[in-house]
Amino acid sequence: MIVNRYLTRRPILAAGKELREIALQLTKSNEKDFTKILDDWQIKWQNFLKEKTVNPLTNKWNYTHKRIRSAYRSLKTNSPYLFTYQKYPELKMSNTCNSIDGSNTTLKNLLRIHRGMNRENRYKMICQILRKKAPEN
């Protein structure tokens, strides 16, 4: 979703199109292959990513393609966490968060209904919903 936010669903520039294709391969890839593809993309487009634009009024510069840079940086910095489901196969985690989103909505609605609860009781309620035992104080 972060990559979609920065690149849109139909990027115009070739670097953006390639980066979006790489991001779409995320659920079908493993960490080693994904990192390799991402590094290869960065090497190919490194001069493009370094392009700067100078504002003639202030004489300050900004990166020309900051949205593509932001999308790349997001993938690069979060890559250790994107493959957690592969590191712990015994947990049988999904490779996307789609199944979690429905659960989060239920929790948020319950918390909204009971918004007067203190933090401790709120935590106990969440633990009960998730069928975990709250730790004793």
C-alpha cells in the first residue's frame, strides 16, 4: 500500500513502473530473491535517483524523483519484516495482512463502544477477544 501511495497504480516513469512490478512480486518471492531484485533495480537506476532540482527562487535543491525514492526506501528498510511469515512457518502466517484487517475492524469497533475503559481493562478485553490470557499484575 505504501508503494501504491508513492507510485500510484499507473506510474508514468520507467523506473516507477519497474519498482511497482518488483513490489507486486513481493508475495510470490522469498527474502533473498526479493532483496537481490531490489538491489539490481537500485544499481540500474542509481543516477536517476540522484537527480536534483534547484529551486531558482531559494537556490535550494530537492531530489527530482522523491516519490520513487520514498517507495524504494520503504521497501528497502522494511524488507527484513516483509518476510516474517517465511521465517516462522510453524505459525502458519499469511503472506498478506488481508485476514488481519477484518479482525482489526472488530477490535476497533469494540474499543470505540467501550471508550470509557481505562488502559488496563482495555488490554484485558483485547486479550479476551484474542483468546489469550492477560498477564497478572
